Amino acid sequence: MLKIYNLKIMGIGPIKNLELAFDNHFNIICGQNGIGKTTILDCLAQSFG
């Protein structure tokens, strides 16, 4: 099984600099519109492509 432990995004979309550490069991990404939630998911998806 593949697990992602952390993610670093710099200068993509509305995100200037972001470092995330993921929990082993459950993670939620929430926030206001335009803050970069979809950008985080797109970066994760591009990591596998």
C-alpha cells in the first residue's frame, strides 16, 4: 500500500508556500472558496501521473 506522509507546494495557483503532514488514518481538507483546496488535490494527483 502506498502512503503519503507529507506534501510541499510552492508557487502553484493561490498557494505560495505550503507544507502538509498527513495523519496515518484520516485527513480532511476544508476552507473558503479560492483558498487552494483543489490545488492540493491536483498536486497529489499529478504526483502519480
